[in-house]
Amino acid sequence: MVYSDSFPGLPACAPRGHPRIIEDWDEEEHYEQTTADAAITALFKYNPAALEQFLDMDNEEVCWER
């Protein structure tokens, strides 16, 4: 599994259990992926600004539109 450093605060080198953005899926290493990795990656690919809003603990509303 290859992870990306393309979003501040979500480093590719973070330990398992810390959300990471998946850059490349390796079928043989699928066991490394967590639900958090999948959710964060999907939101990042859909709309990076929405991911930023989602992770902002002071933000009360997330705009999901692209």
C-alpha cells in the first residue's frame, strides 16, 4: 500500500490507525488499509476542501459540493 503526503496533517508515514490518504492500492497488501484510510481517501478524491472542513474541529458545517 502506498500512501500520499498530499494533505497537510495526514502524513503518509503515520502509523496504522492514523488516517492516511491511499495513493496506490496493492491487492496483496489490502489488509493494511483501515476504514479511516478508505473514508479519508474517498473524501479527499471527491473534494479536498470538504476534507479540510471535515477535519476542522471548529467547523460546524461541511460543504460537500465540488
